Amino acid sequence: MCGIVGVIGRANASECLIDGLRRLEYRGYDSAGIATLVDGAIGRRRAPGKIVNLVERLRIEPLGGTVGIGHTRWATHGVPNEANAHPHASSKVAVVHNGIIENFQQLRAELEAKGHTFSSDTDTEVVVHLVTDYLDQGLPAEGAAFEAIRRLEGAFALAIMMAPNPDMLVGARKGPPLAVGYGDGEMYLGSDALALAPMTNRIAYLEDGDWVVITRNGATIRNQTGEVVHRKIVQSSVSGALAGKGEYRHFMLKEIFEQPQVLGDTLRTHYNPAEQSISLAQMPFDLRAIDRVTTVACGTAYYAGLVAKYWIEMLAKVPVDADVGSEFRYREPPLSPNGLGLFVSQSGETADTLVPLRYCKSKGQKILSVVNVPESTIARESDAVLPTQAGPEIGVASTKAFTTQLMALACLAINFGKVRGTIDAAAEARLSSALLSVPSRVADVLHLDAHIKHIAEELAEARDVLYLGRGSSYPIALEGALKLKEISYIHAEGYAAGEMKHGPIALIDENVPVVVIAPSDFLFDKSLSNLEQVIARGGRVILISDEQGVKRAGRLASHSICLPTVDPFVVPIIASIPVQLLAYHTAVLRGTDVDQPRNLAKSVTVE
Ligand code: G6P
């Protein structure tokens, strides 16, 4: 959620920290700050808002030093002002933190009773005072940090800098990720390999409960009982180059337009052109033995999981339960002994998805994940991974990550049906060929951009918008509504079209646009009836369909977005594009911060 970076080296720490923070801004942008050691004392610069504000602060008041820690914040405890910005510090200790310290109130009361004065509303500041307290009791720096870490409950990735010992930094992980970067006479800590990419590609990932001491020459990693452990140093493939917007006004628009390319890249990963068939990477378990699938994810990725439910049930005839991670994890559902846990995540770090993964693993489920970041925790903890090839997605609202998840899941569904014998060779050929056509059909839809922009003018005026869909278009209705909410701040609801009459129909009047996703498939007549129900109540319909559907709806729809006619199987991918563009243009018309919408973060590593 928040982003952490730390450096102990030879060069100017501030520059390196800012470089790392820029790459971590996707984790939150409520405030940013750095602290370094200058002549044995802690120097600190912090600023509310985005990293540019911190950079401006540093331009006026530069900060020297070769050791430092930095942070970009997504607020959990305490409003996003300068006082609550990390690093938090005493005269001896500075700390940056990602996560939530659940016992902070109790620790704070204890430390305040001992005379410690707090200057923020955050949970993090207790770590500063705890470490300071142990240093004051005479513990050496490493021991003080270890004792403090042992007292913390909740979830944390921490970087701790101590003035009495300027030749080391301490990092710790329980929950949110933390990576150690190995340089030449320099060492680093970072929330992920991306943060450290310009400095090094030699990375070791801490495991849960690990803590680490880094010096200029190396790292000593210990587990929670204090034993020295070895964590493999891997060669990260993450590029150090910062992605640019190119000719586009926003990253989101660029990423929407990249979809033909990245969908093709993802399909190529799972398709064997020589055999003209879907060919998934070797799985360390037999898909044929799977009798139930549980798919768990959050946000947009959950909707990808929901589409997979329709696809897998239809093609493999295996029941699929789809759930959001935050509900699944505390329900502790009973699972089939031959079950598959299917986890979908762009970042591969979402806490609400990771914990269910571990639960499923502990219950003997086979674990398969669809992730965009191959080195992420979810990828590393899975039995098998179906990678998406979306590349770095910078816009907080997910677009190309979502459709590439759908592509990977479509390949899984076909393969699943094939190995279980529930689809024959002809069906496999038809479905694969439908997938092969997706990149160019998506490119066709992108040509409708100007028309969709025009329709967005109507949405931009609305206070509420309804999105309706049936079958595998239902999750796309949910995704369309989420996209609109996230970036335009207009209230929107996605509903199964048939459910509208059971409640949301009460909302319909001439001021509530209704976006109906209704391809001309076997459910079209049903959707048409729902559309009539909207019209009968004075509602205005924006229809997303194909040529036949648009023709059949005739003048019922106020506006139509006519998609190319494709196999119904791939409609969810194709129909994702207009809902993304509708949300994008509406947000631009409303003047919101499209790439970094308020209150959101791209990777959420807290509950
Ligand atoms: C956050 C983002 C969403 C994203 C969700 C899941 O809430 O704002 O856009 O869909 O996390 O993220 P993941 O990385 O697991 O796909």
C-alpha cells in the first residue's frame, strides 16, 4: 500500500530515494518523505500530496548523506498531512512503515507513560519510540530493533535507521513485501524490485517474519526466532526505465490503447501456433483431477475471476466459487479435497488475496495464480502461475491488466475443458480461433474512441449511472461501474440485468443513464426485455452490443456502441474496452486526476 525504500551506500542517498519513490508512487500518494543521516544526525524532509511536492521541498532544502529511508504513503491512521507523513523520527531513530500495527494504542499508552512524546496520529510512530526506548536502555542497535519488532502485532514492512549506528539499516517483514537489493558497495531495501530497478537487479525477497540488517557490504537475514537464514538472490527482470505516457494525455489512455499488443503477447504465452492449440505451462498437478475451483481476488481482478466462473463452468463443467478475498478469508469455507484455488492479481501483493491463498494451501488445495508481476509474493507462493503480459500498468484504474487476466483465464478454461474431455477438438479450434481474433477486434473497438467520447458527455452530467449485463457480460457491467466510480467519482452500480426489476429499477428516471451490455447471444431477448423495462420508466439506455443487437434494439437505445461481431465466448474481453473508454472520457470531462484518483492505491497490502 505504502511504498518503502532504503539505501546505504556511497552516493547521495536523497537522489536514490526519490528515484525509488517515484517508482513506488502507485502504492499511494497521500504524502511522501525521506530521512537521511547527516553528520550522525537524522535529517528529514516530508510533504503532503504527491512526490513532486517532496522534490520541490528538497530543491529548496536539500538533504545530504549516504544512508537514508523514504516513503510514499496511503493513509490508514491519521489524515494525510505533513505531521503524519513518514519517516517518523526521534533524535535517534527514523522509521518508514507499510501496513498496520494493530496493537499501537496499547504500545503508545505504555510509551507515553514512560515519558515519550508523540507528534503524529499514526500507528507507525510507536515503532520509533519503542526502538528509541530499547536504545536508551543500552541495547545495541540491532538488538533494539529486534526487540521492538518482536512486540509488534499486525502487518508491517519496516525500514529502520538509527543515528547511533550509521553503518546499517534494519528491515522487517510480516505481511507486506520487502525486498533486499544487492549493489556494489551499496545495499538497498525496497517494497519491490521495481523500486530498486535503477540501482540493482540482484534481489532477495524477505519471507514472512524475516528481518534483515544491511550494511554497505551485504545483508544478514534472520527469521522471527533470530536464526540466520538464507534467501535466494534472484536476477530481477524488472526494467529500470520509467514508463512514459508517449503521445497520450494519461497513462490510463495509453494503457487502454496498448491492449491489442498485450492481449496478443498474453495469448502467445499460452498458445502453441505449431499445434494451433492452447498449451499451458507444465502444471505440477493434474487438472483432470480437479473437481471444484475457488477463485479469489479483489477489485477489478475479482471481476476477472467472476468471468472465469462462467467460462470454466461452461467449458470444463466444474463448479466454480468466486469470491472477494476480504470475505473469503474470515469465512474459512470448507473446500473440496481435490479443489483448485485460483488467485487473480495484477500486483501479486494484495493482502486480501494473499491470505486466502495461504488458507487454501493449508487446506491442501492446488494453487494456481494469474498475475502480472512474476516475482510477486502471490506468484512465488503458487504451485503454478499463468502470467499476464500486460507490462507495467501505471494508471491506478486497471485496464490492460484486466483484459490480459481475461485472456489468460480464457486459455485456462479452454485447456481445462480439453483435458477433462468436456469440449471436443472442433470446439477447441473454434474457441482458440476466437481468442486469436481478439487483438484485432479490440483494435477495431478502439476506433470507436471519438464516438464513445461523445457519449461520455452525457455520463459526465449524471449523478448516478446503472450498468446492466447478463451471463459473462454481468461481470463487465460490474467492472464498468467500478471504473466509472474510481476515476470520475460518479456513483455507479453494476447489476445482473435480470435483477434490476428486483430493486434498482426504483432508481430509474430520466436522469439516470443505464449502460446495457447485451451482445446478440442466446440471452439477448432477455436483455432486450430489461431494456424495455428501463425505457418504460423514462430511462435512457446506452447500449453496448454488436451489429445485430443494435439493429434489433432499434430506437430503444438513446446511444449505441456497436462492437464487432465475435464469438460470444470472447465478448467479455471485447466489451471491456468501451466501458473503460466511457469511464476515461467521463473522468476527463469532470476534470479528475485520472491516473491517480483520490483515496486509491494500485497495490493494497493492508486489510
Ligand atoms: C486495488 C486497486 C484495484 C485492483 C485491486 C486488486 O484496490 O485500486 O484497481 O483491482 O487493488 O489489485 P491486484 O493487484 O490484486 O489485481
